Amino acid sequence: MNETAHALGGSETFWELVERRAALTPDRPFLIQADRALTFGELRDRGERVAAGLWGMGVRPGTVVAWQLPTRIETVLLSFALTRIGAVQSPVIPFHRDREARFALRESKAAFFAVPGTWRGFDHTAMAHRLAAGAERPPLVFEVYASLPDGDPAVLPPPPAEGKSVRWIYWTSGTTSDPKGVLHTDRSLIAGGACLAHALRPSADDVGSVAFPFAHVGGPDYAVTLLLYGFPAVLFEHFALPESLADYRRHGVTMAGGSTAFYAMFLAEQRKDPGRRTIPTLRLLAGGGAPKPPELHHAVEREMGVRLTHGYGMTEVPMITMGSPDDTAERLAGTEGRPPEGMEIRITDEAGRLLPYGTDGEVRLRGEAVCRGYLDPEATAAAFDADGFLITGDVGHVEPSGHLVLTGRLKDIIIRKGENVSAKEIEDLLHGHPGVGDVAVIGLPDAERGERVCAVVEQPPGAGPLTLPDVTGYLREQGLSVHKLPEQLEVVAALPRNDTLRKVLKYRLREQFS
């Protein structure tokens, strides 16, 4: 491990990490976006000015600030400015709409809500004011895109001295209709980012990339990696191939990725011109958040000529295990990598009893990178066992080498392009459609997306034909986010059910339509 990175890894707070890195390499680039760049020194200096501007607006330590912003330099500056104050920030994925945003604002009791104005054809400011008007305690709405709040840092109190207070609320769909607010501290996110950083073994000469929403829990995860090792990343406000390839080539990106869907897209571009490397400087693809087919791993390494390392993480624990570039090809293709020092993995049966190496069971986790629970105390109590291990609901086993192999999951969620999609949320909405008698939403294996969303419908007597555009149009009208819309519709005479409570047997549907 790089000695500087090891020393910085002892930082208690995000702002302490910023100050230490800025003192070491103030003129090194931190973020690159199109023709713009932000150095580590500018992150510290501009971050303090933004923090002072927020202070002038009334943001104080502990104030909850929700933000729904695209992946831009300004977004990262705002986030770090909030860490300088010690505010509680609640990032909302920018493609979420009224349903999810309203829930996040209400449950977090946000006092401020930062939005980008009209972005990619959608008026976020209008939505924010619409939601604020219906709130018991309306948040103050303000826009952040090309400009940021600004002020004199002299007004600021000292930065937070400890990193164990909850200062982050992330949102995960889990297995229920409503999202769950996941509580993180600076220390838990720094621990997760350090796991990623030390597994990837970057150097100061690397150039990374952030092609996913910075509002995802992977945002601070990756920022920690940059701060620990002192290398820059290229930001993509809107990632699309082949359009984004020009910036990968122009800035000499050496490390790219995001999730299984990203690997598949890069591989598809490579196959358009097999004799020419798509990104000549690229040496490593890395990511997680969705199942990775071994055949995809081997194809990427064989055809793109780069290493592919994949990991296991979730909103509750942003980095649990990670493949390392020096692992064997078999272990990189067939496992999720190993946990870092300090991350304990237990494989148990349903009663919580430990199982031996190589035996499938439920994955349970304990360590500094694990969240502090949920906004809902009942959800927190249900999520942890008596020994303080997080009960993930995922199924797998640990090999004698320490590598984790995931084989399934108990939670009824669909992981599409690295994002959790709640089947129940879609089912609840579709039950209101006149052409739907009953419905089961399932995830089916998909080479590009990891999983695709499939709605299996049992129609009521006398109902007319139902088409996929009918279903997606109806869900759009109900305010469902685009990334959750079904991509496949199957109409059946009757959904398969058990003989006791008549519960729908989703595993049979997965077997039938996979």
C-alpha cells in the first residue's frame, strides 16, 4: 500500500482528508470535466467559499440538505462544502421524480433542497417547488449547476472534529415500496472508499473516471480513492457510448467502469473495431453493484486487453469485497474478491449459525464501513443480529482463500445497471391499471443490464389485450422513474401460487421466462 495513502486513511472526517491531500499535492488535478479541471488545492479553497455561502443561507452543523444534482464539478464542491460545515446531506439520484424525491424530503426532514434547474429536459426546480408546497415544513429550494453559493470563509467555525456522527442519508429501495434512508458517517464512507482504493492499487499517474451519478453512494466512495492516492478522475455528466469515448481518449483514462452494464457497453464498442483498442490508455475496468457473468469477464480481458476487477457492495455497505488486479483470472471471474482488513463476513443458516467454508448461506457483515442503520428504528432493529452483524439477505459462501462467492439473494429486489429496483413498488402501481388483475414483477438475467425488469400479468375477466407500451405509459403517468420501467411483459392465464397462503411463486416465473 502507498505510505501516503495509508497515512491519509487515518482521517476522521472528509474535510480532514481534503486538507491533508491539499497540503501534499495542491496543484495536482482532482477532477476533470470537458475543458475544466479542479485541483486538490482548489477543492479545499473553493470548498470553503461554498461552505461560507451555505452558512450565509442558514446551513449549520446538523442541518439536513437534500440535493438532486448531476455529476458535475459543482456537485462535488457542494457535497464537500457540506462536509466542511458538518451538515447532514441527503443525495437524491437525479433521474428520480416526484414519488422518490417527495419521500426523501419528507423522511429526512430536509431544510434545504438543491436542484439543477431544467436538466435533460426535466424541470427539477418546478418539481422541487411543487413538492415544497405540499410539505409540512417546506425546504428552501435553490439551484446549483454552473454557479454555487459563495462567501467569506472567515465566517465559518472550525470543521467537524469527529467522523462518527451521522452526516449522510442515502436511499435504497430494498424489498419494500418505499425507499429506506440509510445512515452513514464520514468514517463509514471513508472505510468503504479505502477498501476500494487499496484493492485497485492505483498510482498517482492513473486517471480514473466517474460515469455514474455522483449522488450514488459510490460517489464519495470513489472520491476517497482519489484523495488517498492523489490522482484525478474524469467526470461524465451524461454517460453514453460512443459519444463519451472522446473524453476517455482525450484525457488518457487508465481506470474505468461502474457496473456490469458498463463493462458490456465498453466491450460492444471494442467489437466494432477489434483491431484497434477503444481506449488506448485503459488498463483496468472495475465496478460492482450487479451480478457479473464469468463469460463477460473473460471476454473483456480477452478482447479489450485490460484487467477487470469486480466487487460486492450495497448502499448499506458501499464496499464489502473487491477483486484485486493481482488475483488469478479464475478468481476474478468467479468471485467477488476478498474483504479488506476490518470487514467481517459471516455465512450463516436461517437461525444465524455459522456455516463452514464452501457452504452456501446468508451473508452477514460487521465492520466500520457498515452503515449505522436506517431512519426507521424498526428497520434498523430488523437488519442487525444480536452480534451486530448486518443481515444482507444475499446468499453465498466464502472460499478457504477468503474470496466471497455470491449465488443468489433472498431480498425481492431487481438490480438493473447497478441500481436497486423494488418489485413491490411497481406491482403496487400496476394493481391500479384496469387491465391488470394480479401482477408479479421479477428480474431476469440480462447481459447488458445485469437484470431486466419483467412484469408478469394475470388479467381480469373480459379485459382487452395488454401491451408493454400500455404498461410503461401507465407507470410513467403514475410518476415512476424511467429506470424502473419494465422492459418485458408476459401475460399469463394464472400466476403460479402455493397451496397455503396462495403466495405467488416468483421462482417459477424466473425459471419460465429466463
